[in-house]
Amino acid sequence: MDRRKFFKAGTIIGAGGLLLSPTSLFGNHSSANWKKPAKKPKNIIFLVSDGMSSGTLTMADLYSQRKYGKKTNWINLLENNNVKRALMDTSAANSLITDSAAGGSAWGGGVKVPNGKLNMGANGEEYTPILQKFKAAGKSVGCVTSVPITHATPASFCVTKKHRSLQEEIAEDYLKLRFDVMLGSGKEYFASDKRKDGKDLLEEFKKAGYFVAEYRSDLKKDAKNKPVIGVFEEGSLPYYIDHKTGINDFKETPSLAELSVFALNELRKNENGFVLQIEGGKVDWAAHANDTTAILEDQIAFDEAVGVALGFAESSPETLVIITTDHGNANPGLFYGKNADKNFEKLLSAKHSNEWVLRQVNKDTTSSQLIDLVEFASNLAISKEESELILTKIKTVQSDGLYNPYKLPFGDLAKIQAEYSNVHWAYSNHSADYVELTMFGAGSDILPSFIQNSELHHYMLHVAEVAAK
């Protein structure tokens, strides 16, 4: 073929020699072009594995097959070929790479906004969050998460704020909104001894007629058709691997799946249906920390919640299940090398996260003690020189306090462990990757094969036949 003739006559070059965009070539998938779905969903369950790169999804399935003898629910769903799939662009208004506030707000408000903002444009434009729209339409609504319920992703479905950091204000907004079920952590944003203004918000929720849950055992009680607010820990829920192996320490801390079961049992009481967001927020935190043992088990924790949602949808076919992530993070992967399979399988015997390891270390910790700690927690035996490097780093490291408030050398430990596990990390922050979007059930049939994150807001309203205003 004469390449010059191809480029001269071909469709990829427009007038003036400019490259045409994919939209110009193939059309777009805006809501104006969407058909009516074969079945209207009454309920929507929106599951977010926050910060999940494709390598995380893959490794968790490989890990699950070897440790638990089964594929993950998400991969099993894909393998059975009874879903719709798409790639989703995750960019923010001001960057190719989103944070969780802008990523969630694209879904929540239907417009790309700058990083850090919750359903608010660069010039203060305010966009109504999607749960407010569904609540106004008569549906029950709520959020479940393994991180503070006031954190960026749940907040992006609920409120409009100039910045995600205003978590004390967000907690107060929840009181005013009277959403039906809000479950997660972040007690410090509700407790009088932690809040800057000294307000006891949990007491105010009780006075306003809420059922307040603070312990796992509260989930067994009858909420008596009251709206529910549940905060179970300060900070976040523990990493799932620490939760499972330190069960006596966390016997009153529920798992993400347990929170999801409770939420669905409450929300299903509304004959008009419901919309529930479920977030595996600690997947993102583990990615920031390059913590392999933590991310594998927290992706499993998220996948258990996926199983809960799929089980509900099978018994209630008027349900749309959406499974995705807001962005990639750190792009971990299992890489080729000598004994790669055996090295990866060492992680099957891991007992704790790297955070658990490094928080045990103090000025008196010896090199041999750190070696023992790492091997006990991750089943990976590091050298004396490597342990001494970590001890030195602990005294000097300076890190981002948002996801690493104790300024621990997570990246250094991860690089050392990679030589023993064959799991390597590209970086320790969000990526611009297009991400996996999976839909199952009523309303899934019209999903295009590629979609902008902001279009997903309009998609949900469209299939549920809820007005956008």
C-alpha cells in the first residue's frame, strides 16, 4: 500500500491536516443518543473499589484462587459473560489525573470539576448530587464505606462543597439531608472531643430521630424504620488482613460486606426502590502505601461486598449493579522473574499489613526484631542490610500526611519486598488509566463500550427515568 495515498485519502486526517477525535470518527454516547433500556431498574447498587488499578483486580483474583480456592465474584461475573462492560475515562476538569473528590463528583453531579472540589465548578458553580436527586424522586438512598463516611467518594454522591477537606461540615450536612443509611468510619468528625466546635453530632443525630450505630453488634438491632448513621472507628476501618487476623482487637468492627448487608436490608423496605453507593476505600489507601498484603485483602473485602450486591440483584431482578473504580492508583502488578509463582504464593500466608509492621517500630527496635516482624506479617524474609535501611528511613522520612499521617517509609519497604514477592509498584499515587466498568441487571443493556465518568451520572438517571433537575 502507498502510505502517502492512504493518509491523503484516509478518514483520520481532517481539513487542515488536523487529527480528528475519536468522537468525530465514531460519534458520541451522550444521553441524547441513549435508547430506552429493556428493563427499568428500581434499585441501583453502585460499587466503587477506590483507586483500583487493573493489576489490583488481576492479582486479587489470582490470590483468591490460590488462597480461597475460588475466583473473585467480579472476575467470575465477567467470565460468565452475563454483563455489560466498558472502559471509562476518569479525568478531572483541570487534570488528566483525578483525585477522588473530582472523580466521585463526575458521577455525583454529572460534570467534571477541578480536583479537590465536591460537585462545585472552578468558579463556584454548584451541581446537585445524585443522591439528592434520587431522594427527591422518592427513593431511599445511602452510602457504605470502609473509610470515613465524610470522605471524598461518599460525600461526592451527597453534598456540594468547595473542598473535600471540610469533613466536619460534611458531617453536619448529613444531619440536614436525612439520607436513609450512611455507614462507615470517621468518628472524629462527629465526636465532641474531636470536633473543633465541640459539637456532639451523634447526640444530635439521635435527637433528630436517627438510629445511631457505633458497634458491630448494633447492626443486629432493629432500626425501627429510622434513618441510620453509623460510624465505627476513628480514621478508617482497619485493613481487612489486620481485621481478620486480629479479630479480638476488632470484634466490634464490621466488615464492608456486613455493612452492605445491613444497608440493603434497610433500604429494600422502600417500595419505590433505592440507590446505594458501596466503597472499598481502603484499596486506595493501600495503593498509596504500596502495601501488597493490604491491597490484596482489601480488594477481597470489596469483592465480598460485590457478592452481597449480586446476591441481592439475583433475588430482586429490578436491580442494576454497577461495579467500577474512580481511578487507578500506583499500578501494581505481578511481574516475570525466577520463582515468580512461588514468591507470589508466599503472600497467601501473610498475616498483617505493612502499616501494622511499621507502626510496631520504635527507636528501640533492632534490626533482627524488624526482620522477624516483616516475616511474621508478610511471610517475606528481608536481609539485615534491608532492615537497617528501613530503620534509618523511619527516622528521616517525610511523606504526604493525607494517607500517611505517621510518615512511615512504605515505599522503601515495598521496593525491598518486591524482590521477594515479584509484586512491583509503578508509583504511589493516582494514574490517568481508563478503568473497568461492569454492569449487571436491569438497565445495563444500553451501556456503551466507552464512557466518560461524568456521563455515568446521566446514565443512571436515564435508565431509572428520574428527572435530571
